Amino acid sequence: LLDPASGAQHVPAVKQPTRQGFLRATVASSSLLVVGPTAARAVSGGGKDYSGQSIAGEDFSGKKLAGKEFRQVEAIGTNFKGADLRGCSFFKADLQNADFTGANMSGVSLEGAKLEGVVLKDARLDGAFFTETVIEAADFKNVDLSDALLPPRSAKALCERPDVSGKNPTTGVDTRESLMCSS
């Protein structure tokens, strides 16, 4: 600020916050914290978060579950046929013998998931994230793996399998081409 009488600049003293003022600000800001079921919906894209639960044998066929969390879930033999699972996380989930036939799994995370016996026929897995467990899946017929991230050795092993074939019925993408197999 400029002092009109002397023409000198005057810098006002900055008040140090008091403990009482700090506590008041903390209480005021904490009242904005969302807790309970609403918080789970905000984090997981709305609705139920299945992380850490057992949903073994349940039927999620045709359900709209985009953005949901299935981290470390036990989903042995679960039916996800035709489900919308875009952007879901199945990080370290036990998905043995689950059926994802025709599911939209664009951008899903299957990192560290147990995939033994999993059926992925006709599924969209474009932009999905995998670890070496991807080779445990049972059926890759007509799967779109465009821009999917998986270990190079796993991609090579998949290219050698006879079930890595066909064209995805939704995207029209050739399975072997989407995996960048040489032949």
C-alpha cells in the first residue's frame, strides 16, 4: 500500500494464525468430508464397490458396471456375459472359471488377477492392463486386444495359441492383429 502523506510503501503486517483460528478452519473444512456409502460411490463410479468381497458364482450378465472396483474380489465361476465393465479394476482378483463372453472390458485392469479357465470369447479388451497371468485364460476367440498392455513374453505365448483367432463381433477387429501376432 502507498502512504499518501509520505509517498512511502507500507506493507501491512501479516497476522500469524492462532491455534483457535486454525482449529476453526480445520473443523469448517472437515464438514465437507463425505463419509459412508456416498464416498464409495464417488470413488468407484457410483453404486456398490465389490472390492474384497466374495461374489463367487453370482450372475452379473448384461449389467452396467463401468468404473466399479472389483479389487481382490473372489469371483470364481461368476457370470459377466455381455456386461459393461469399462474401466473396472480387477487388480489381484480371483476370477478362475469366470465367463466374460461378449463383455465390454475396455480399459480394465486385470493386473495380478487369477485368470485360469476364464472365458473371454467375443470380449472387448482394448486398452486393458494385464500381467503374465493373462496366458491362464481359456478362450481368446474373437477378442479385441487393441492397445492392451501385457508382458511381451505373454503376448508371444498367446500368439502361438490356436484360440487366438477370429474377429471381434462388436469392433470388427481381428484378434491376432490386435495382439500384433506376426502371422
